[in-house]
Amino acid sequence: VSLPFAYFGASTGGACALSAAAVEKPFAVVVRGGRPDMATGLEKVKAPVLMLVGSLDEVVIQLNQKAYRELKCEKELKLIEGATHLFEE
């Protein structure tokens, strides 16, 4: 039986989730405070991608914006107000 699956990655794990999604075709991908700039094959990702980034994590916001532009799939980049990189708040 083949069941739908999704990937979730945080920090550098976000790059792993996106790189795997370029090959395995999950139902969806969620990246939290991730480093999608380190992913390979962003243009091959077909699953919807949700990128969550802390509004106080300026460097990671820029890295996510760059990767966002490279993704050709359905995508959304959401800033979490008042959050830092690890969402410790």
C-alpha cells in the first residue's frame, strides 16, 4: 500500500527535506527556519512548499527569499512575527 507522505525540515534539515522532495515526490514540504539555499534540485520540487521563518532572523529570511524565487512549485513564505531562528519564543 502506498500512502502519501510529507517532509519537514528545520534549520539545515530544511535543505535535506527540499533536496529529497526533488527526488521522492512527497505530498508537501514544510521548512522551519531552514536553509533552503543549501538544497539541490529546487527547480525539480513539485510538491507544495511552506517556508516558516522568524521575523527577527534577517539572514535566514534572505536565504529563504532566494530559494523561494528558485522554486517552481506552489509555495508560500510566512514570517513568524517576533521569532528568532530556533523559534525559542
